[in-house]
Amino acid sequence: MIIEWQDFSNRFSFPSLDNMRIDPWSSSTYQDYARLRDEFGIDEFSEKHWNELPHPHRLLRRGVVFGHRDFPVILNCVKQQKPWAILTGLMPSGKMHLGHKMIIDEVIYYQSIGADIFIAVADIESYGTRGYSLRETKKLAVEEYIKHYIALGLKPERCQIYFQSKNQDVKDLAYLLGKKVNWSQMTATYGFNGTTNMTHVFSPLIQTGDILHVQLEKFGGIRPVLVPVGVDQDPHIRLSRDIAQAHRLYNVMKTKDNQIGVFIKPDDLVSKLLDVAEEILADIGFAKLRRITDYKAIYIDDATEEDITSIDHSLALIEPQFHGYGFLPPAATFHRFMTGLTGEKMSSSKPESAIFLSDTTSDAKKKIMQGKTGGAVTLEEQKRNGGNPDVCMIYELMLYHLIEDDKQLLEIYQACKNGSQLCGHCKKLASELIETLLTDIHEKRNNADQVIDQYVTKE
Ligand code: TRP
Ligand code: SF4
């Protein structure tokens, strides 16, 4: 049975897009996800992306992950059992709540289907943009995030959690890659101005270092990398993809007159790079090659547009021999944000809007009891006309976190709409489920101390 998950996209009025800019540091959330996708050229994440994955995660099945860039490249790796990696980051500021839990739920799922896992603690970013000291961010990261990640089931095998400020490879890359970005690009993307502090200005380059360093040989080499994030991070994804591309030696593309061509970007080593490309293209099965040295190009007459990604990947692999990086453009998925229980943004600064992983079960239950529902004003009216699960925070909680079985969730949705189930019933169920979830997390978190060293990269 395929469930059409309701479209949340028009739930609330749409906050301004700030002259078509997504600001990763603002506190606004975005509600009109379909429009965001269109404005920024994010592709829709749909059933065809998740239905070929093994035991697809509920956040993928239910439209919470609503957009992607290059996800098919990752899907291909999964299907062909080729190596790929996940890199994501956590911003240590405030306590970890259910909104933050989504990313790690996704990461744990991807770990279960074979990804190498890298998690950056964004301590430099937090220092530069939020004013936390490195010491404070370290404590928050360990106590609030990493221990909960372990409690939620992250495994230590092929998993590294590191601090930006302690990772020399990330910092080196940030400096070196910055060469191909200029100030106009940074101000256009992020709205920086004369008052922006320089650590803040530099933080997107550190994030690019995070995202791309996992393709250095030391960290597993050139391979597809998926960056699961909230959609507010898309500017960093675009920057990282642009920078990866800008540092490539080969460019594989379809020309205006519909030919598939390999072009050499630098001006030195041209004939050597063309020789090597010819060899590789022949090796991977292309026979109709036309080399035009003056154009620094090889046209491949027996290739189609579908071949571009794999040709590009094969050529990338030899770039390190010519002092290139060969970075493949990072793929990304984007998830929706959780609405707070109060109906506004879920935020650490409004404790009643969020359920924190460290909340006592009785506090969490209280928040659920007081949560905003889509129920009618009177019981009679709700029995007659039904409720509205599409604007109900309790339903959202069940959809994102509490109910694993699609069929059970759909029954709740329908029973709400037809008035046969009332809000008290849902709140009671949600309270029971949150109690089970939190009790389990609290128990496992207590044991995390003993194993944390297996996850965190030594300084
Ligand atoms: N900027 C991210 C945030 O605000 C944190 C982050 C740092 C990150 N490095 C990253 C996210 C790399 C994804 C990939 O939450
Ligand atoms: Fe929400 Fe349940 Fe009430 Fe419907 S019945 S509005 S799903 S709490």
C-alpha cells in the first residue's frame, strides 16, 4: 500500500525568502517547502528514491525528507554495493531536542545500509556565529549530542566524530579551497556585510572542508558522499558543490550541440591529461573518441547523457596523480523542520515548544498534554466534522518519531478526519510512546561514557 502523506507545505504563511536567500544562521523556519525546492533547484525526493533502498527509514518514506541533490548517485552505490560515505555536522548550541534527532536517525539508518559515517562538531562555527567558547561547545557536544547519538544506536565501527577546531585536514582544506571563491560570491550567498566577523565569514569554508575532506585518501578516498541536512544548510551544499567542481581537472559535460565531451580545465599538462583520459575512456568501454587537442577536448560519440556521472567518476579517480583532488560533487538530502508543540518553531530557547532528549518523562508528557492539536472547538463538532491532523502537533510527533508502522499511522489519520477518534486518545497514546522512547534513551545514555572514546577522534 502506498500512502499519500499529506502535504505540509502550505500549512502556514510563508516567511519572506530574504531576496531569494536562505540564511543558515537565522532563526526562521521555512514552511513552503515546495516553493523552496523550486527557487533553489533542489530536486524532489520521492518514492522512486526510497523504494529501492533496503528497509527505507520512516523519515524517507513519509515525505519528511522532501528534497535532494544527486541522490541517485548514492542509490547507485547502495544497489551496486560500492563504497560511499555520510558526512553531516552538529551545531553545539543549546540542548538536543527531537528536531535535532532527525539527522541522527537518518545517519543511523544509512550506517545500517553500509555507509562510512563522519560527523563534524561545528565548534568553530558555533564560536564564530553564536558566541560560545570552544570549551563550552565541547561540553555541550559531548553531554547533549554525542552521548544521545550513542544512546540512539550509532555504532562505533566505521564512524568518526571530530571537532572542526581539532581537525587539521579540514582546516587546511578550508584555506586552500577558499582560493576559488571570491567575496562577491560569499556576500551574494550569505548576505555578509562590513560588520560580519571574520570567523563567521570563514565558517562556510570550514563546512566545505568538513564536507570534502572525507574524499581525501586518508579518509577513504574519492567516493560519493551524502550530506543529510535541514534545508537551511543548502547554501553550504551549493558552495561545496561549486568548490568541488572548481577544483576538478576534468570537466565532463554535454555541449550546446548535444555532444558528450571531456574537457581539460588547467592549461598545463594538457596533452598528458588527454592521453590518460583516452586510456580510461577506452578501458570503460567507449570506442568512438575524437580528440581535439586545441580545444583541450575529447568528444565521445558513443556516450549519452546518462553516462556523464560514471565517466566523471572514473576520471576523478586519477586526478590526485596530477596534484588535483578529484572531488565528486557532494550529494545532499533536505528534511523539513519540526514544528514546536506550541505551533511555533521548535526551539531550545522555548522549552515548552520542544521535547528535549534529556527531559524527564513526566515533563515530556506534560508538554504533549498541552500541545496544540487540530481538534475542533467542541467535542460534538469534532465528532461531527472530524479533526485536522495536517495542522496537529501531536500527529506530527507521531509521524516524525513515535509511530513506526505506516498502517497504524494512516489509521490514526483517517480516524481523526472522520471524527471517530478524539484528541485525548492521541495524547494518551503519544504520552505512552514518548515515555518508552525517553526511558530507553536515558538508560542507554548512562552507559555511553564508557564507549565514547570509540567514536570521537583523538586530538
Ligand atoms: N552548519 C551546520 C549547522 O548549523 C553544522 C555543520 C558543520 C554541518 N559542518 C557541517 C552540517 C557539515 C552538515 C555538513 O547545523
Ligand atoms: Fe491531532 Fe489526534 Fe486530535 Fe486528530 S484527533 S487533531 S490527530 S490529536
